[in-house]
Amino acid sequence: MKSYYILLFAFLSCITHAQSSFMKESPDRPIANRGVVTPIVASISYQGYEETQPYFGEGEYEIFLDNVDGVLDKPIIVLDGFDPGDGRDIAGLYNSLTFDGDNLADIVRDEGFDIVILNAPQYTTDGKDIDGGADYIQRNAFVLIEMINFLNAEKVGDEELVVLGPSMGGLIARYGLSYMEQNAMDPETRLYISFDSPHRGANIPMSLQYLINYLAESSGDPDAQAIVQNVLNSPAAKEMLIDHLLAHLLAGSTFEQDPTKLLPEGAPNFRDAFQTELDNLGFPQTVRNVAMVNGSALGTTIGMPGMQLIDTTLDLGGGITADVNLHFMPEAGQTNNITTFNTFLVGIPVATFGADAQSFATSDGVDSAPGGTSNIADALGGAGSGNPVIDDFIAALDQEEYCFIPVLSSLAIDEDDWYTLPNPADSPFVNTYIPDVNEPHVAVTAESAQFALNEIRQILGIGEVSNRNSYLLVENPVSEKIRILLNTSNPSNSLEVTAYNMAGQELFSQKLVASQREISIAHSLPSGFYILKLKDVDSSYQLKFLVE
């Protein structure tokens, strides 16, 4: 049986590592003109939901000065995401901004901006061991506040900051900036870029959660159980996951399912408490809030609700085999079996485990919803991992991708149906980049990088945009014509109208004589999201619209 447990542990270790690899693998490339990694400690302590006292969070940062004058005068903070065990260092965070042979950080440094990477390491404070990359989002936000105050004191000149938050880092940034505003602290920040961040929660298929937890508990291996505790049951995971296995366990059991608790539910005392706290804070009001999204704007699904992920028999050696069957969450209002793991010794049953799940009547299961994706096979190391159990598992997969960050979550749109076509007008973000296809979570593309660069450079006339509702879309999504209502009793005689795609590329521009209360603009734009900039004699305005 020893070989059985060793193989189970190897299988478990790979799978749980996959769940910690939410940000894509970064290329190993040299970085020019590096600084020094420096520790930073928050001045505001935080007491977690299940902690008996508050603790001061810690972080580490490195400043990459620009390649123009080498002076810290235009800082851009890039935050860490979910990273249990600190497996992704500062260089990895920097290189995660690489796309098509370029790197977003390199580009802006060549234009005079300074990059500041804030990492969340492992540390011990007041006798408590804390894994910063999987710790409470709030405590990490207080470290960010310390970073913001430090940079604003140290920078040369009065240029306001830019904060880029990938994945969980986007929640840390939102929380920290909003907290500062509501507690009379000026963040001196002009731009917040949320990058595929789970504002309404994240998702790991419950079928995988049940399997991971069962393997750890049935093996009895304390190291395996520690992996589950430190990753899947970490404070950050329990705050973010829409559906968590701890909400479904039978009283007194560490792995058996309570058959009366099949509907999606977050971790008790964590998920709802955090979402309520985040909603009450809202979004920063003195900062321009924009979002880069990896989920499909067209509602393209990732597989189908209830579909089979895998149905195979694994040879674990020593005459031991295991039948594995996993499924996505079912269609709206339906119940299905999502996890089965039965083991045999020379064909004789040894142990059996199964779990069912039910979806709310308002939405199909989130596993196949449009969104930034995670890939089971890639996270396990891909084919040829060197572990025959893992290789056989990967070869048998029917579906590798699943929805990790639903597109509605990354847009912070409160909607019961995860499959609703996203409307940027319903999002609190003033500008968004949303691709037509689902992309790997926090994957930077040439288009999303251009969107970020446009925002950082302020090339869309952002500084002169008025907040007055002088122009309104008559309908959104638009039809064959873009119809605009002039919300004023004195229409301007001259109006310049320019359309951009979400990457900031100009598509058409025309000058109109706006003598009527409503104007119509014919277009031939393909399906997708766009920005319409209107400029009259007084100011400039921006409207977001969708072409279906």
C-alpha cells in the first residue's frame, strides 16, 4: 500500500499545485536595470475572520526605474495575485507582463514610467506564520496602502500613481484605494487597472475540489493535508471562491458530502462576509477605474454545463487501480454526479467516494461560463510530466479548460445568470477591454496591452472628458445606426464624433452639425464593444456601446 499512497500524494501534489497556478507561467527572461528587493510592513493591522488578534501585514518590493532619466517620478505599481508558497517571485511578476516578444513593463519604462513590483512573501509576525500570497485580501491591501504612501513621499514631482492589479491583486488594489479614500488618506492615484480580477468571485470546479480533498484525507498523509489547507482552504481562496467544498461537508467528516447541501455556496464565515465588505467599500471615487478582461464579450462558453471532464481507470501500481469520473456543474435547476473515485486491489473494491451537485434555477453551473480560463492539463505540467499516473490522467481528459474568472465577475456586474451577455454600461468601470474569445487568465495580448498603454498614456483625451450626461445612447446594444440623444436644450452646431475599439484604435471619425435633439450615425462595425468619443465646443464625452 505504500506505493499507492506515494502515487496518490504525487497526483494530489500536482493537482493542488495547479490550483495555485492561477497566473500563467512567466517566461524566464533577463530584466534590465534592476533595483533592490526591499521589505515593507503595513502601518495598519488586520484581524482575520478566524483570528484572535490583529497582525501587521508584510510585503517586499523592487523599484525598476525608467530608462529615460532614471528618476522615480512616474510610478506604476504592479501587484501580486494568488500565490501560495510565494512560487512566483518579483522577476516572475515582471515577466508575466510579456506578450508577443514584448513586455508591457519594458515599454512604459522606455517612455519614462517607473515600475514598482509589490510581492506578497511568506513571513512570521508576532509568532504567526503567514503565507502572504494566500493571506487575507484585506491585510495585503494594508501593505499596498503602505507602499502607496511611501511612493508618494519619495517620488520626484507631483505625478499621480497608476496601480495595476492582476487577478487577486485587482481586489487588493480596489480595497486599498477605496479604504484610503474613506479614511481621509489621499492615494494620489489617477488610474486603477483591474486585470481579470474576481470582483464577484472566482471558480474552481467542485468536482476537482472534492477529488483533491478526498485524496488528501483518504491518504492520511499530513503533507498532503497541509497542501489542501494552505491552498484550497487558505484565507484568500475562502474569500474568493464562489463555491467551496467546506460548505458541503457532512457534519463530523473531513471529506464526505452532506447530501442536503448541493447548491453552490461559499466557504462559511468567509465568502459572504468578504463580498459584503467589498461591496460596502465600493470602488475608489477619485481614481479612474478601468478593467482588462480575459472572458468572451460574445458569451462564448467553455464547454457545456454538466459535461464530462474525464472517465478513466488509472493504474496506480501494485495491483491497485482507480476509476475516476468528473463532470462540470449541471444545467440550471438540475442535479448530477460530479465526482466519483473508486479504488480496487486486483479487482476487489477497496474504497469508494462520490459527490453530487445542483445548480441554481437562475443559471447553469459556472464551470462552463464565459470567462478567463484555467487549464487542468497545463497546470499538471502537460504530457510527458514524468509521472505515469499524471500522464495517463491528462491523456484521458475530455475537457481541459474551465472558467476560472467569469466575465461578469471581472466586470463587477451583479447578475444571477453567469451566462448573461456582458454589457459594459452595467459595469462600474469607465472603460473596459474585453476580447471576443475566452483567453487564459491574466494572459496579456497585443490588444489588451495596447488598451493598458492607452490608459497609462492618457491618449484618449481622458483628462478632458466631462462627467455630465450631455449625450445619451438611445439604445445599447446599437443596431445598424448609432442613435445619440442630445440631453440639452441648446444643441451644439458642431460635433466631432470618433469611434475606437477597446484597444484604443480609431475606427472612424466624422464632423456633424447637431441641430436636432437626436442624431444617427451609420456604421459597419462587427460585433464587439466600442468607445464613442464626442467633442463639442465645451468639452469631450465618452460613451461605451455594444454591437451585437
